[in-house]
Amino acid sequence: MTGSATPATPATPPGREARVPLLELRDLRVTFPVAGGVARAVDGLDLLVEAGETVGLVGESGCGKSVTALAILRLVGPDGHIAHGSSVRLEGRDLLALPGKEMRAVRGNHVALVFQEPLSALNPVLRIGAQIAEAVRAHESVTRATARWRAIEMLTMVGLPEAERRARQYPHQLSGGMRQRVMIAMALVCRPKLLIADEPTTALDVTIQAEILELLAELQRKLGMAVLLITHNLGLVAETTQRVAVMYGGQIVEEAATEALFARAAHPYTEGLLAAVPRLDEPRERLRVIPGQVPPATSWPAGCRFHPRCPYAWERCRTEAPPLLEAAPGHRARCWLVEEPARRTRADAPPGEKP
Amino acid sequence: MLGFLARRLALAALTVLAVVTITFALVHLAPGEPMLGNAERMRADSATIARQRARFGLDRPIATQFAFYLANLARGELGESFVRHRPVALVLGEALPNTLLLGAVALAASFLLGVAIGSVQAARRGTWVDGVLSIGSLACYSTPSFWLGLVLLLVFGQQLGWLPVAGMTDPAAPEHVGPLGRALDVLRHLLLPAATLALVNAGAIARFERGALVDALGAEFVRTARAKGLSPAAVLVKHAGRSALAPVLTLAGLSVPALLTGSVLVESVFGWPGMGRVTYEAIFARDYNVVTAAAMIAGILVALGSLLADLAVARADPRQRPDA
């Protein structure tokens, strides 16, 4: 790290300095033992989510997005290990220091998760109504009848037709879209402050995807929760989020307001991601792809983790790991180009190359 | 559901018919003959034996004998025991309830014990507890039941003298003990043979339950259950346990034949007056009618066992219901 660099702290939107953020991840590190070493799936991740806002966490598969989601609720076990020195704070409270029982009181109650594949994420042998009611009874001392009524009310709220009848059905008797509505109902039945949606629409048909996204946005307005949307789909991020964090190699490589990121990506990886999105308004012969693959989490490259795939990389990138640098107010990128912008124009290669 | 039951019962009837045919053929083709047992030979001359053979139709061709047997069976006649000179229905009718009592207690105990051990192992997987229980259940599973029975008998019956060594009731029990006293007496006699059968079977069920639970604990819906904030016990029992139940119930149903064959040996060891002992004695006496009828009843029990297991599985797993 050089003296001239200004390692930025995670974003605190202007005017909010005094407030405690809803979720604050600092130097989050999660490791998994694998054959031939230790996979550093999440490796020094900083992220902020303010109450009520929608943040997108974007990256290719294998970049550590889902592990981050699970680590927030300490669900990476038994194999995963959250390293000492990591910090996960919910409204200032250190979740990593909580005893098991208090941690369980957070899960599903203050922070809820929606998973990618609702068919395997729902218990196949329990009625969906019971699975939702169970979440209520885990956190509130209510009668079975009340919990059941809350489940049906929530199923109605997520737009499941004939909620009362459906509540008595099993997951395999529902369509994929309905199952994801059930997952969302289950996550929101205790009115969490933060909903983490891990690829919530990836397993669904395109038409259903739009419905589910609309539903999430509507419920967010109604219930006032914050949403951390984890996805590889930049289109989804553009439509639904206020801020975006781009993840690569177990770290955040760029973080900005959504509009700013789409207008002026500061990190070459983000540029590559944006160039890989098919666009209707620009004629292009073929889609660009980012050359190479995400390196294995057991051996991140030295220096900048993206340098082997980066069209601009120079000597410094191979040896020195860049910190998150402030490219513009509220816009940070983990890239030496922020300090040496001249290098960007000097490179002849555009971000990404033709396959 | 009714169609499913009808199909299954028809299939069971065919299976039982096949069992009867095969057993009939086997006992008749096996070396040795009835009426030539030691007791018979000492008392009877060859003319008497020939008369007896004619009386039971044993001098006719085997096909004819089988036709007669089936015709009798269709009328509900199981024939007469060559050795006991009593109707087979009576001989087996006395023994069957005792075997059912022993088998049902052993099956229930082995299921509960196996599921409990397997659950503890899954919850503590990778620890020394898991290792010790794993060795224990493997040892139980691989021990021959008659040997285990003898060891239990020696230890608890002979050395410690806590439990009776043989029979089903205490012949010296006073008359006035009443129904409760008699039940307790049977229970005391039941304990060792039931424990023998249950331990062997529980070993198999525990190993299976552990595997099914560990698989279930890795499933995504278990992660969902944890993400809901459920306690580890609720996750293990309600979510992983429920979904691991179906395969274990299937195994319990499939262990009915093993329990029945096991009971042949265990009943002999403990002098338990059940089907197993009657069958065992009948086989050595070449008491054809008893052996064939016993095999038929065993076939019926196995068919019923697997049908009940399938119904229980359908109860436990909605995806496996015939109308789903």
C-alpha cells in the first residue's frame, strides 16, 4: 500500500455520519478447508447497508457472494469458518460475538434470507403453512392458531391465490413462482429489517422473474425493510437497487450509487461486466466477455486479484494489492487506475476482448 | 388409494402363492422323509409307516400331492401335523401370537433405539461419540443373533440371575397373581429374546438413520430452517428427521423377514413357544404340512410388513403418496 493512496472506509452516505448503519460488514473473512489448502471464499469484505435501502451485491459465480450472505447470519458452518477480526454489525450489535441463542433470535426475525432454488430450499415433507407458521413461533410467543393465521395472511400478502387452501399443500404441489412467493412469505412473516435475497429469481421463468421482483419492491415499500440483492444479473441491479457493490475474488472491487456505476464504471472488472450485458441500443457484432476465469479461492493472485484478466494491468498491479480508492464522492474502486487515470487511455485494449 | 391397496394386496397374494409352491417343492424334494424320525422308527414297523404314508397321501406323485394341498388350502385347511398329530392350524395358531408379540416388540424397540442412536450420531458427527456408537452399532449388526442371545442369557439369566432363562411364563408362578402379574411375568421372559432381536436389527437401523440424517442435514431446506432461527434440536428432529424418516421406515419394513428368520434361532435359544421354534422343529422332523404353512404365514407377514411400511412412508413423505 502506498502513502499516496487514500484507503476509503465503507460508504457512509453524506449527512448520515452520526447514524449507526443497519448492517456493517468490516474485514469479513470466511475460509473453507478444501483438498490441498484453504479456500478464502470471502477475504476482507467491507459493506454497508442503510435502513430501508436496496443494495446490489454483484459478481460472477464463485466470487463469494452467497458465502457473504450466509456469513451475515453465521450459517457457513460446519465447514466454513469466519476468521477472527471479522466484524458483522447489525444496528451496531456485533453478531459474531452473540451467543447461539441470541444469534437465533436474529435469524429470520431481524435478518431473513431468500434462497435461489425454492424447491430445494423448502422442506418437501412439511406443509407450506406449517413452515411459515414455524418461523413465527420461533420468534414470538403466539398460539398455533395465531401463527397459522399470520402465515395465511402473509401468503395472501405475497399474492398466493387461495392462501388458506395452499397453506395445507406441500412444496411439490406448487409452481416455481408460487414456491418463491412462499419463500418470500416465510422470510418476511416476522417483518425483518433486512432481507437478503440470494439470486431470488435465477431459477424462475423470465415472466415470473419480473413478477417476483415487482413483489419484492412492493413489499419493501409496505414493510420498509432494507434489501441486499445478491445477483450476477446487472439488469436486475439497474432496475431495483440504489447502490451496488461489485465483488471479485472475495472482496468488494467497486462500490457506488447504481446510476454512477452504470454511467462510469471505475474498475476494469465492472467495465467488463457491463460490456458483457447485451444491449439493444448499441449495435455490436458479438458480446464481449471477460477473458479467463475467476481464479480458485485457494490461491488468489498476488497484487490486484483481477490483474491476470485485466486489459490495463501494469507492473504495479502484479505486485501491489490496491485498497478501495475514492474515484468520486461515494464511488470507490479497488484499482490503481483511480490514482493513475492516464494508464486507462494508454491501454490500447478495450475492456474485454472478442471471444 | 383403494386401487393402490387392491393392487398391492393382489401382488401380496401372488407372492404368498409363490412362497407356498416353492416351500412345498423344497420340503418334498429335500433329503429325508417324515415318519422316519427316531421316535417314529423305534415305535413303528414298516407296515405301520407305510399305512401312515398312505394316510397322508405321501405315496402319491408330488404333483398330485400339491394339487390336493392347494385344494385344501382353498378351503382354509392346512392339514395335520405328522409329528404332533394335531391340525396344523391349531399348532401354528398357538404359536403365532407369541411370535407376533416378540416380533412386534423387537421391531418397535429396534426402530426407536436405531433412530435414537443414529440421531445422536448425526448430531455429533465426527466426534468420539459418533465413533463409539458407530463401532457399537456395527458390532450389534454383525453379531449372529443366536450367539448374542446365548451371551445375554449367560450374563443376565445365569450369572446375574436377573431374568428367566427360558420359556414364556414361569411354571412355578402362584395361581393367584392375577392378570397384571401374569403380564409382568411374560414381560420378564420377553425381555432377553426381544433385546437380542432388537439389538441386531437396531444396529442396521442406526447406521441407516445416521446416513439419512447426515444427508438431510446437508440439504438446502435444513439451511432454510436454520436461517429461520430454529433451534438445533428443532432443525434436527423436525426438518432433517422428518425427511430422513421415509427411508428408515422402508428399512424397518424390510427388516420384518430378518426378524422372522432371526426369531427361528432366538426362539430356540430362549425356548420361546413361537412360530420360529415350531418351524425349526418341524424342519428337522420333515413335518411337511407345518413347514409349508409356517412359510406361508411368514410370507403373509413379510408382505403385510412391506405394505405397512409403504403406507407409513406415504404418511411421512407426501411426495410418495400414490395419489400425489
